[in-house]
Amino acid sequence: MFKILSRKSEFTKNTVILVIGAVIAQSIPLLLHPFLRRIYTPEDFGAMSVYLNIFGMLTIVSSLRYEATIVLPKNNNEAANILSLTFIINIIFSSLLLLIIVLFKNQVVHFINFPEKYSGYIYLLPFLCSIFGIYQCINYWLIRQKAFKASTSNKIIRRAVEGFFQSVLGFLKIPGGLFLGDFSGNVANMIAGIRQIFRNKYDIRFVSRKKIGYVFKKYIDYPKFNVLPTLLSSAATILPFLFINKIYSTEVVGYLDLSRLVLSIPLIFISSTISQVFFQQTTEKKNNSLSVKNDVRNIVYLLLAVVFIEFVVIASAGPQLFGFVFGARYAVSGAYSQILIFSFALNFIGSAFSSIFITFEKIRLNSIWQIAYFCVICSLLFFKNIGIYDFLKIYVAIEIVMHLTYCAMIYFIVNGYEKKLKSKI
């Protein structure tokens, strides 16, 4: 553990850059939330949560998973063509989505039980998917180039613009402030990202129709074996909240949204930043037939320490903490958090190593888990006639079993790779 925390470690240097950036970027919405929670209603946040859940599921597949391969090629020429390919796919995907919404908007709103007064913002979804999807691909290019400072600055720009508009629009009582603020932040993020790739070795002269066709075929396994399972896995993380929105109320989703926001703080600050650096580093080490075992072990120790601290705080004073910071009515969010903390802890650990399936080309294995995860989550539909607390406990039990299985798969992949290395010596 101390080796990876060494000042001389490139991993540490890059991780520190990303963590500092994440802390600054995410501190903006977190510091604003006590204010925003008092000027917007729980129903506003519930509607926004449903909206962002659907958005998150769509952006998972908006590039057909080709964005994950941008880090893999040994030369920038090939990677630049993959990046260009993802731009084209994103635009086509968003255009089709816009057509569907224009034709079937009322049916979509009814199906997800989306509050009528917010239904007009559904039209923003295709544009938001395109904007965020393009930036997501750009971010993989920045990871490839180890341009972690650029990636960090983009996150700060996004959150600053988002927070500014949400606060101003909320203060002025302009309807849809949460939606418009989020959209504005993503636009700023994409503009900043486009500027960054040209400063970090992206050259349009690398790109040609023939080369785009070549990388499309070369990495076809990613859309072929990963799009549907990834979509199902993403849906599995979203469905419980959509079920709750339909079975209970949008207001309950608003309270749960705050629980998820607070419990995700370690995931945002630490796990997601570590995963970006870890992805780049393990891919590089694998290409050079070097061990990754010590890196994995040391990161696990760090993550377990963070999980322990969060668990103690939430378990001992969840309702009181939420009520004090966000207002008395949000004490219930603290009570929900005391149940959800177990599943978030395991997700926090597993998500840091999710790139292992890409690095070691175990996409099909990951796909099997994703499909199984979706099927098991769908079983929650059989528990719609129980109280919300019992529903959450069943949901968390499912999450624990599935994420423990996920962590076990990661262990066996790394262990198998290390055995192969030893056999070559």
C-alpha cells in the first residue's frame, strides 16, 4: 500500500491530480445541495433523478461501447480513428432517439410515470445524450494521453456552469432549473473537451473513411457482445428507482436520490478517479507483460479503509446528519442510507476494477454477469405490495450477492493473468 502511495509513483501522481479535480468538481454540487434542496422540492429532485437515470442508461450504449477501446491501440493513428467513429455513432444514435421521442413522447412519459409538468424536458434527452456521449469518448482519449489535468479541468468547468445555472434559475423560480442547469453544464464540458483533444495529439489527418471502417471491424466484439449486456446492467442499476417511482411516488425517489448522492461521494471522489488511472496503467503493463497484482492489492486496502469510515458515519448518525445538512424533512434520506450503504460499499470497490474486463479481454464473461444482474433485479417486481423499507432491504440483499460475485470474477481474472506470467519466466 505504501509503495503505491509513494511520491515517485506515476500512479499516485495521476491519481492525486484526478482526486483533487474530482474533489473540487464534486464539491460544487455538494456545497450547493443544502441550498438547492431548500429551493427545489423533493418531487423536483425525484423527477430529475428519473430523467438522469434514463439518460445514464442511454449514454452507456450511445457509442456502442467503442469508446472503451480508445485506450487499447498501441498507436495514436488507430485510436484517433476509433474516436472519430464514436463521434459518428453518437450523432446517429441521438438522431434516432430524437425521432422516437417526437413520435412517441406521450407513450414514453406514461411508461416511466414521468410527472406531466416536467414532460417537455424529455425533448432535451437526445441532445444531452449526444453532447455527453461525445465528451465521454473524448475523456477516454485524454486518459490514453495521460492528460489527467485536462480531464480534471473539464469536470470543474462542467460542475461550475451546472451549479451556477441551477442556483440562479432556482432562485428566480424559473421552472425546470435543475434540467436546464444540467444541460448547460454538459454543453460547457463538451466544448472544453473538444479543445483539449486537439492540444493532446489528436490530429484529423490520422482519420480516413477506410481506417474508420477498419477499426469498426477490428473491435466489432465490443458492440456485438457488450452493448446489450451493458445496457441491461445499466438498466439494472436504474430499474429499482423506476420501480419505486411507479409503485410509491416521485417524492420517495427524491429522498432516495439524496441518499444515493451522499453515498456515492467516495465513488465519485476516489473509485472513479482511481479506475481511470488504473485502466491506463494496467493496459500498459499488460502490453508489456508486467504484474498488476500489487497494484490491485494496494488499491483494495485503500478502498476498504474508505468504506469503513463511511459505514461508521452513516450507521451511527445517518438521519441526524441528513436532517441537519439538508433540512429536517430529509432525515428520511439518512434512514434509507443506513440500508443502502451495504450495496454502495461493494459497488464502490468493484467499480474501481471494472476496466479489468476490458484490459484482459474478458468482455463475454462480464456480459454474462451483466445479463444475470439484470434478470435478478427484475425479480423486484414481485415485491411491489410491501413497504418501502422492506423493498430496499430485498434490493440491497440482491446487490450484495451480485457485487460479491463481480469482485470474485475480478480476483480470478487477475490471478489467472499472474499465473500465466509466472509460467513464462
